[in-house]
Amino acid sequence: MFSSTVSFICSEWGIAVKTVLLIIVSTVLLAVICLLVAESIGKRETIVGLPQDDNDGEAVAPDRADDAPVVESEQKPENASEPSVEQESAASADEIEPDETATFEDDDNNNETGTMIVGDSRIRVRYNRSFTAMLIQADDTLKGLYNELRNELMAYKLKQRMSWSAESWYFGRTTYAKFVIRGKTLSLYLALEPEKFENTKYVFYNVRETAKYRDVPMRVKVKSERAARWAKELVAAMAEQYGLTRVDMPKRNYRPDYRDTKSLVKDKLIKLQYVASPDKSKQELESAAAADLKVKDKAPRDFSTKLMRADSQTKARYSSIKNELLRYGMKPRLSTSYESWYIGRTTYAKFAIRGKTLTLYMALDPQEFQGTKYNFRNVGTVGKYETVPMRINLKSDRSARWVKELLATLAQKKGWERADRKEEDFRYVKKTKKKK
């Protein structure tokens, strides 16, 4: 019936009217099709593009780790922002592969840069250090704090996972803590709610807005033994929150020995990037990198830095002999090149480090020990060693035993008594504040 009615009406219209109606219907259909296509594209953008805000429908930019503020517990912004994953990947664009014979000259005041020297050209490079490399080249104070906290985390049966920039501690699929080193500062990130610890004694930063730290939003800078104690208390609070059980375990030594930049570059624990040079193209710099570089790493001059960079065996022998010197009532005095031991105004022994060898000079006459089992050198002809002319290189545990025997001989000659003194650990150099 409907079709017959339409046919009757249309039969009464002329050709002109029918043409106009056809154009109107076609236009409406085209408009409907365009609306459907636009709606389809809009939905697709919503799915694969930026997230939508429920309030006003405008696109909300995703979190950016490099722009996210780092807020202290007292709502103070932190000075240094956390580098984002994107920044780290972008920084690797100019990485270079140095020749195996390459050596490096580190900057004195900036551990992030150094110099490669090729012929008459000095080429600046930037070091992209891994967490492992930063820990290896850190001072003994930082290593000691790290060692203390690592033992604590292991007591809760957490497992370790190492990435380029951090050391994460997890159980199952949950990350509970992260170690990061920024500059010369050790930081511990914990899976705790920072808001719950506001207005407490703890000094921390809320880094929840930084994407890669959302699971561990509380950052604690560990610069002192007190900060380490507080960090342990926070670890205990975290363990209680998540039901982790602490097990008493014997402490182990996780302080790595110091290694120079060259060896870490060779093992790919440090990546090299060129610092822009206005007078050299990238091709020229890449060509220079493949050349035979003839500059050696700067060797530290002061005794304390040399000791800090010594291997664990050398540090152990130093600690053992230092305890023995203290038992005879001697007192230490540290200078740039030596650690001297004296009573009154007389020096009776001196520690020095030559290359990688620990040496002890003693106030004994080398002539009296000629033809004995002791291996030593007579340096009495050198002016600065006239009062301590017997030199012994401490390269083995046997040489350390010989030194103790010789100290007993020196004590007998001087009439000293050996005190019964508890053995202390002097293997690691502690920072001392400079007097103003």
C-alpha cells in the first residue's frame, strides 16, 4: 500500500521537482556517510592516541619522567631531576667504540667527562656509566653504606636484578627496592607510601610522578651512617607492610674493588659519547677514536685515594699492620703521600703505596738483618727515608707476618709493651670533613 501511494504522488510531480528531490536525498545520504566516517576515526584515535579526561573531554598528555617534579617530604622540590628512560636512550645515539688500546684521562672535578688525546688533538668525551661502574669507582664511604643496606635487603630474602642504571630488589613479580647512584650519592627507593611518613624524622623524596619509580615512590638519600640506620628502619616498615620475614644471616662483603676507566670501557660497563666539538666533524671524531691513544689514566697522588682504589688483599694487609702499630702505642699522621707513625716527635714507620704495591718503611737498621729470611730494601741513602731506612713491600700474607715480627723486634729495642687491643677494620677509607 505504501509503495502504491508513493508511486501515485510521484506520478503527479514533474521532472524538475523529481530532480530537486533526488539532489536533496543524495546530499543527506552523503552527510550521513561523512558523519559515520568521522565518528569511526574519532573512536580509533581515542584507542591508540592520548587518553581522554573525563571532565572536559580534552586530551591529557601522558606522564613525562623528565618533567615530573620530585617533591621532598616537606613539599620542597629536589634540585636534580630524575633522567627519564627516553633521555637515557637518546643519550646513546652518539656512542662510540674506542680502540682496544685506548686510554682515558678523567677530569678531576667532574666524573662524567674526560679527555681522549690523539696526536696534538684533545677530544672531550662523556662517560655513560652503568650502576655497576659507578659503584666500582665510588669512594669507600658509599661502598660501605651500600654494603650495609644490601646485607639488610638480603636478610628479607629479596632477590637482586641488575639493569644499566639501577639495582632492583624483588620477590615474585613485585619490586620492593632499588639502588641508584646519582653523582656521588647513593639513593634507595622503597615501596612505601611517602604520604604516611610526612612530618616524621625521616628525610625522603616523593617520586611517585616519575613513571619508572611508581612502584618504589619513596627515595631516601644515603649519605651517612645515620641515613643508613633510618633506611633500615624504613625497610623494616616496608617488610611489615608486605608481610616479609627477616632472617638473621651472616654479613658478607659486597664492596667491589676499584677499577680504572679503561678496564670498565673494555668490559662495556661504561659507554663513551662525544662532547660536541665546534672545530671537528663527527666523522673526524670517529676516525680519531679508532686511533692509538697514548695517554694513560691520571694516577691518584694522595695516599688515601690510592688506598681507596687498592684491591681487597692490599686493604686487608694494611688493616692488619695498622692494628699492630696501634698495639705498640704509635699514632698516625696522614700527609699527601704517606701515613706516618710516631711516638713523641720520632717517626718509627711509614705507609706508602707505589703503583699497586703497599710498602712499609721502618726505623730499623737494614745492616742488622742482612742474610736473614726477610726480604727488604735499604733506602737509608734517600734523605726523606733516613729515619726509616728499611723498606718492605707488602705483596703477600707472608710479608705481612714478617713485618709484625720486625715490629716486635723494634719494640724490644725501644722497650715498648704490646697492648692487648681488639682488632678493628681499617680496610676502607672514611671521608673526613675538611677544616675551614
